[in-house]
Amino acid sequence: MKDPFYKNSKSYLICGLIGVVGVLYLGLAIFVNSVTTIIDIDERNVDGLAIIDSVENALRDIARHGFKPWKVYPLLLVIILMLAVVIMLYFVIKDNFFNENFRRLDKLASEEKPVPKGTVINTVFGGEDEETESAEATDAAEESETGKEEAPAESEPESEFSDLEEKPYEITDTEITLEQKKALARRKRIKMGGPLGVFFRFEDKHRYISRIIPVIAVLLIYIALYHTRAYKDAYNTTTELVISWQSIIEQYKVMNKPTDMVAEIHTGLGLILVIAGEIFYFGAFCFNFILDTLNED
């Protein structure tokens, strides 16, 4: 019987990839046109405006006419936005590719694979050594001869440490070591000072809230960027020629004169990437929550 989707490690892989794509969309949206203009009179001219263009225009205006707070405002918002995007990427990678359930399911899937002929399983380190059948036979013969020569007398008492030597203690020690390493790493993060320490402590105490806050913050920052004075000025400069040609084309239509002239303003790919990025990241967050909940047993 086929295992349910939440028992498959590929579900975490797909969830992580969806989240990564969403985060990349949110980062790229800054550099992609959020509005596109088309003017086709004698020849077709396509122009556009991205958020980064409004930021550059504001910085150039500072160099020409002096400093004003509203001119730096877009740059500060972009810096905060990029920081939020990095935090979101950290959460996506941690919650999926470094998820305990993902590693456990992936390990179980690898253990269920059939062992090829001629492969010897190393029970101490968990690895596989490729050996030929002749080499195995030779080793077996040498061990039997050595056992005959060095076999202790039956009356000789066994060592009190013989049971410990025969047990696969390496596996238990490895598991304990891994758990200890994880606990130590978590303790170091929590005890870290500065802004990073505050972030790690908040993330450790409020797991789900810390994942939702960046989504809301990024959306609000993009809304603020589209309403800054620098973006509005750049938007008006980009669209004013289109608007003037639209009025001329409208006059032609009123006079019932056919014309092939075109002047249009379209929503750019940048705004679409913002919406898609928000949906992808939030969808990955919900999918990850479902996977973790179903794998709790």
C-alpha cells in the first residue's frame, strides 16, 4: 500500500521549493517593472517603471537639490524589505530542508531501498563498502584460521566487558551526539547577544507568529513603496506622455475618424510577482504546518 503524502519526504522538498520561489519573486519584484506603457504612433515604444527606478531618481535628486527626508524614505523601505526577504528565506530553508520529519522520512526511504549484491553494510558507521565475492571468501577463511589458533580455553571466564564490546554502541552514541549538538546549537542561538539574539529568542518562543510577521511586513512595505512621493513622481513622468496621446486618440474617436494610434498603460510583471510571491510563501507555510501536524504521531 502506498504511503500517504505526508509520509513522503518529497512533500517537504516540494513545500520548500514553493516557498523559495515565493521569496525569490518578492525579491525580484523590486527590479521588475510594476507598470508598463505602450505608445504606437509611427513606431512602437515600450517603457516601464520599477521600484528601484524611483529609488534611484530620489537619490539623484538628493545629489542635485540637496537632502530631504522623503527622498531617503524609499531607500530605507527597500533595505527593510530585503532584510525581511532574507528572514523569510531562512524560515523556508529551516522549516523544510532542515526539518526533523524531512530527515527522518528521507532516512527511512533510503533504508527501504534494496541492497545491491556484493555490498557489505558497515554497522559501525552506517556506510557501505563494495567488495568482491572472492575478497569476502578470503577474509572469512583468514578469520576462521585465526579463530582456531587464538580460541581461548572453554574453562576461561569471559571478560566482563565482552557484552559491551559486542553491542553496536556506536549508533547510540551517534544519536546522542547529534541530539546534544542540536541542543548546544539552540542554546548558543538563544544566548546570543544583540539583534540576532533577540531574533532567535523570539523565533524560538513564537514559531508560527515569527513566520507570519514577515509576510505581512513585506506586503505593507510594498504598499508603502507604491505610495511614496518618489514613486508617484516617477509614475507621473512615465505615464504623462501616454495620457496626452490617449486624449488625442479619444478626440479622433469623437470625430469618428479611424486611427491606428495606440497609447496604453498596463500592470507590470513586478506587481504580479508581489502577489504571486505572497501566495507562494503563505501557501508553503500552510503546507508545512499540515505536514508537521500529520507527522506528529
